[in-house]
Amino acid sequence: MNCSRFRLVAAAFLGGSVLATAALDALAQAYPEKPIRLVIPFGAGGPTDILGRVVAQKMSEILPQQVIAENKPGAGGMIAHAYVAKSPADGYTLLFSDTIAGYAVNPILYPKTIQYNPDKDFVPVGGAASGAVFLYASAALPVKTLKDLIALAKSKPGALSYASAGAGHFPTHIGSALFTTKNGLDIVHVPYKGAGPGMVDVVAGRIAFLMTTGVAAAKPHVESGKVRALALTGKSRSAVLPNVPTFEEAGTPLPEMGNGSTWGIVAPTGLPRSSVVMLNNALNKALDAQDLKARFASLSMETMSGTPEAFADLIKTQVNTWKDVLKRANIKSLE
């Protein structure tokens, strides 16, 4: 091939590459061109649902398209995680993940059932929220403190029950199982499709207690006297329910629970970096909004903004921590 012909071929090749790159850039710049679905792994009324909807609404004000919250409850969040993992990596299907349940707990408890790989199927977009876990007991029980509840359960083995948002869900199931195991209690686990329905039965007196994050669903019932908040995780009390002691103050430390739950947004692996960055920027702007911060504070939650990399590091730490906690608590596979 002579020099002139070589130059023509090279120019054509480079021109094609430039056009291809330009086309990809144009597609990236066009995103999003339609509404984005933010899938919520649990039913309406629970903390994950409430937080996810608040975040979706605020992100809709920032992005050029609406972010629509969509509930896909069941199987301790695994149905929603598997659904998003198998969705196209185009940025139009995202997941508001309860990270400890989705990444750390479900793979250990359901190694045969789980239909997604948390290490390979998702790309972190960013953290969103963290919040303490409260233990709410039915006022129908003759108890006023956490030690009263423990004494009652020990006097009636197998007679009491606790609600969860699904088998394997953190914190409603795993937190309660950890609490009962550490205190040698025989209490029946009753799974629901979300913390909200579980709380309904706690209020009605059909269920003894529920361990869940935040105060949104419980505060009206606490104020009406139908539910008693007996303890919360972490080292400090909640500004929303300041009379509730920590587990340590109540005489039953639960350090394995740390400060409580964390949530964030993840997308199917393969989502272009430009889309990840755009979504992360929108999420952080949403979390920096004063009205959203105030709404989170009213729920006894804190915003948790940051980079996708920082969120990935948090998830990795949680996986390692809870692998060890479940082992030490003798909480094994449920299959």
C-alpha cells in the first residue's frame, strides 16, 4: 500500500472512530429521554418506601425527566434486586437498595434462592440515607421497658411473636433474630411484605414487637399510646423521640447493629459512567436540599451523600461486618 492510499484508509478509520465516539457522546448527553423508574424492594408504608419516594420526588425536580417510585416487594427484597439486576443497563431502571439486606444478608441466608449476584450485577450510584433501628412493642403487652419485654418472653416461651418485612430482611428479621438470640428468647417470627403491614398488627396487639428503622409509621401510634418505643440502636437518642433509650441505656447492648440501616441507589452493571455521574450529581443535589434534610430529620434519618466510590466502599465494609456478625450470632442459611 502506497503512502497516499494508507493516509486515505487511516483518515477513514479515524473519521469512523470520531463519528462513533460522537454518537456515543450524543446518546449520553440525551439521557434521560423518558421517565426513570426507582424500584423499591418493600411494600408501601415502611421506611424504605417512604425514603425512596422522598428521594424520587426531589430528583424529579432536578433531572429533566420524572423519577417514578415503583414497589416490588417480596422475598426480603430479593425480588426487586433480581428484577433490576436483569433490567437493561440504560439508566431507566434503578434500585433504592436497603444495602445491608440486599448485599450482606440475603446472599448468606439464601445462597440457593437468590437470583442476583451483588458483587457483579450492580453499579453503585450513591448513598442516600442512614437511620437508627427502633424496637416498637404493642401497648397490649404488660411491658414498659425492654427488660420487661425480655422477662415476659422468658416467662412464656413460644407465646410471643415479632413481625418482619420478610424473611432475611434487615433489620426487621435479622435485627430481631439477633436480639432474641443474644437474650435466649423463644419468640415466633411472622414475616410480612413490608414493615408497614407488620406495624398494623403490632398496633392491633396481634404481634408483640417490630424492629424497624425510623419513626414515620410508628410515631403517631407511640403518641396515641398504642405502641411503646422501648429502645433504639446507636450511641445517641433520637431528637424525634427523645425519651426512648438506646439498647445500651436499656441494659441490653446490641453493638452488632451499629447505628442502624443504610440506603442508596444502584443500577444494573454496564450503565455508562456518564449516566452514573449524572445520577450521582442529581442524587447529591437532592440530598443537599433543605426541605429534604428536614423531611429526613422528621423521620429520625440522616442524609448520606457522596461519590459512587464512597458508597461502594461502604457496601464492602457492611458485607464483611455482617458476614462476621451472622456467624457469631449463629444465624445461618434459611434454606
